[in-house]
Amino acid sequence: MLQNPQQQHPHLFSPFTIRSVTLRNRIMVSPMCQYSSENGFVNDWHLVHLGAFATGGAAIVMTEATAVEARGRISPADIGIWHDDFIPGLQQITRFITEHGAAPAIQLAHAGRKAGVASPWKGGKLASAAEGGWPDAIIGPSALAFHDGYATPNAMTAEDCADVIQAFVQAAQRAVAAGFTILEIHAAHGYLLHQFLSPAANHRTDAFGGDLHGRAKLLLDTTAAVRSAVGEDVPIFVRISATDWLPTGEGFDIDEAVKVSGMLRKVGADVIDVSSGGLSPRQQIQDGPGYQVPFASNIKQHAEIPVAAVGRITDPEQANEIITSGKADFVAMARELLRNPHWPLLAAHELGWDSAVWPNQYLRAKPTRIK
């Protein structure tokens, strides 16, 4: 329990303004793939899944990785935003989230060489065309497969890179039309933009490869193009993997992550959502409570940009300390919110902040503080 029960305003529940959006606290729902879509369309599952986090008190409710191209889906069951037909279903979700006081956010994504695999409960292997996959259309920075059982991607041409940038731009415009007030560009977890960042996946010798500036070019050009397309009012987050967890010199690492984060700030990014890993099956992750928070803190300090910290954040005091100490500006949570979508409301009570707004329908369940 909180050592000082008289505390009136835990930092975890302080508001934060980014451009035109003011957030009610510092709790963000991390993108979590649901593998529950048909042909890219959201359905009742997505509405209930995401809506519960809004009624549960989170400030930012973010969709799962939402594909900007059909060939960019992680699985055939991912949601998409590569066509205007997806907008009405997404609007239903953003309306509900907004009505319950949270900011609807969307993660715009392209899986690159990790695309086209079956849902985890269907084995997670490369899906054949008969299974709804597209094994011959998978792309990546270089013709290097992620792992055994994955497709060897088609190495992208400069024209392919331009097409991907345009796909992100059009997806961002559709997202704004659908009512999302925050956009996140996915450049983590071994997906396409991360593949370009890492020398373990990017063996190119053209303008999109080589040194860090070349490897970062596709991400920077994409971020700049999205900023130009959506204007100055819309916050743009970028999720990165701060390290590939590979031996020194083999992959993308925290030193490069700090430099890229500074570059991203200059082209219009507002927040770096700091995760790690996913690029190589050889990764050696040093796991534990809050294990990625030091990466976020490093980037916040040296790249001078707000950050979200994620990874084994489960306890209210732990989350509050991350914000209070200045290690991060947001805590992004996934599994803990799956276990309890109302974690933010209960955390507020745990921290002595009884001004958190419970839905009227749930007021009977609001804990009361014993004097």
C-alpha cells in the first residue's frame, strides 16, 4: 500500500498534453494482436476488447498492429487500414473510447519479412495461399528470412520503399478520418521498419542501407511524410526496439536507438514508445520486472523526447515510481491489462487517488477508503 495515504495526486494520474490532446493520466494500453479479424475488418471482439480499457480508466487505448498494406499483416487474421472500407468499423470503436474519456490510438504497422504466418493457436507457421497467406508477396529490406519456417522475403526496390511510405501516409489519413487522435508508427519487434534499422536484417548498399542514417532512412521518411499528411495537431508516437539483444555490433542497440530517437524528434515524432527485441531468434533477453525501463530512461535523457516505458510493469507503486522519478512519461501495459482491464481504476485507489472517474454503471463496485 502507499506509504502516505494522504497523497492527493500521484504522478501516475497527472494529466499530460501532447499537441492538441490532453490525457487524463499516464497509463497507455500497449498494442496487442488479437488475431480475430476477417479480411482486415474489426468486429465485436475488437470493440469489446478495446472498449473495456477505456471504461477501465486508461488514458490511451491503442489498437493492435494495424496493417497499412494487405501484404503487411502479421497474420491473415490481423486488422487493416489499407482501404476506406475499414473506416466505419473503426469509427464505432473510436466513438466508444472517446465517450469514456480515453484517447483512441492506432498502431500503424507493416510486418515485412515476418508477415503471413498463421495465428498462434493455429501453430504460428507460414500460411500457404490456401490458408489465406501470401508467401510469394512477402517483402523485406534484404532477401533474408527471419527464421526457419518463414518466407524468404523479396528484397525491396526503391519503388517498393516509396510505396510503403505512401501506404503509411494513406493509412494515417484514414486513421484520422476514423476518429483516432493519436497515431503510432510501428518500428519495433522485428517488423518492417525495424528490419531496416537493424544491420542483422538490412544488408542493403543503397540509400536505405549501410550506416545508421541509411538504415534509418525509411523510418525517418515515413515519419516525416505522416507528419506532413496529418498536420501539426495529431500526436505521433514511434515504437522502437531499443536493442536487438544480440552481441555487440551485430544488431540495433541502445546507442543507435538514442540517435534515431533524436532524429525522429526532428522530423515530427512526439513520443518514443520503447520496447526491445523481436528482430532475431538468436536474441538473449535479460528479463525481469521493468526490464525495459532503463532503455526508455536513457532515450528520454539523451534524445530529449518524451517516452513510454513497457515491460513487466504490473504494480501501482512500481508504475507510479517510473513516472515520479522521471524515467518515463507514460507506462505502457499489456498482459496486466488483459488480466484486469480495470487496473487503472484500482491502481488509483491503491495510490490514494479517489478522483479517478468510474463508469456510472460500475459505481457500486468502487472501493471505499477506510478512514
